[in-house]
Amino acid sequence: MKILVAYVGGSEIAGKILDVAKKHAKAFNASVFVASSMERVSEKEQVSLDKIEKQLAYVKETMEAEGISCETHILVRGLTPGEDIVEFAADRKVDEIIIGIEKKSKVGKLLFGSNAQYIILESSCPVVSVK
């Protein structure tokens, strides 16, 4: 089994998403892809890119310390994050995607957010949303 974690570091939800990914990976003997998407990387976004690289290296290290096979990827393909995650999942034949939902308002809960909504509606595999 292959699990894809749509990772946005630095948020409270990031830890919760990784906890769910670890539980599922152990339960299903799955390998984990942790991917973070950026639409573009200019000099302005270089600091963000460096930060994400460090976070992903730490995530990989903690997953592998628990015996979970893990690959990390930074996706910079000019697509929206939702499109990037769905396309990456299809390319790698992922069996499950885990995403975070942070919206707290009633309307926010209904709409989730455009990227989360896109992933849920367009993915060809099950999507687990964590709040």
C-alpha cells in the first residue's frame, strides 16, 4: 500500500496529519510519500523552500526511525497545490491521500478550502481529511 501525505509544515495540523499517516502505515504495512507543493520558486520564495526542505528531512527521519518507508518530495510544477497532489498520487499509484483541514467557520467547514476540496473531488483514491 502507498500513502500520500499532503504536507504543509509549520501548522498545528501538520503533526496530526503525520500521526494519522504513521498509524495507517503501520496498520497496512504501507510506504509513505510526503509531498509539499509550491506553484513556483522565485528568489522571494527561496526562504520558504529552504524551510520546507528542512521540515521534510525531519519528517523522513522520524518516519524511518519508526520503521516506516518514507520518501519526501517538493512539487514545483506550476500547478495549484490541489492539482499537484492529485497528479502526483495518480503518477505514483497511491492508495490513500491524507490531507489537513484547518477551516473553523461553518462556511469554511462546508467548503474545506479550494485545494482540499479539489483533492477530495478529483482524486482517484480515498482521501482522509484530518482536522
